[in-house]
Amino acid sequence: MLPRISKTICTVGLLTSLGCQSKVVIVKNGDPVMLAEATQAKAYAFDKNGKMTGPFNIIIPAGWYALPKN
């Protein structure tokens, strides 16, 4: 009886742990990525004369894409 209970506990523990797994995705350098949640960032802008101003604190909403600088 004891080995059966132990086997059941191990099976339930294994099935429970399989449902709580993390996933890692490797993104190639230079590919755009979609933001999963809102992100606070600092950004620069150009005025009407083309002069760079800033940095300004902004919030980028979830679902927006981040592109590489180059």
C-alpha cells in the first residue's frame, strides 16, 4: 500500500510542476519585439528646428513594438 501512495504522490507532483513552467525565447539581434506590459522609459524628441530635446519620462503601452536603434 505504501509504494502505491508514494507513486501517486510523485505522479501528482510531476503533473502539477509541468503546468508551472517558464518559457525562454531567444530573439535574434536586430529583430523587433512586442512589449508584454507597459514600460517606463526616457526618450528624446526633436523640436521644430530639428534640435534634440529631453530626456522625457514616458510610458510605452503594452503591445507596442520596440525596434533596435541600428
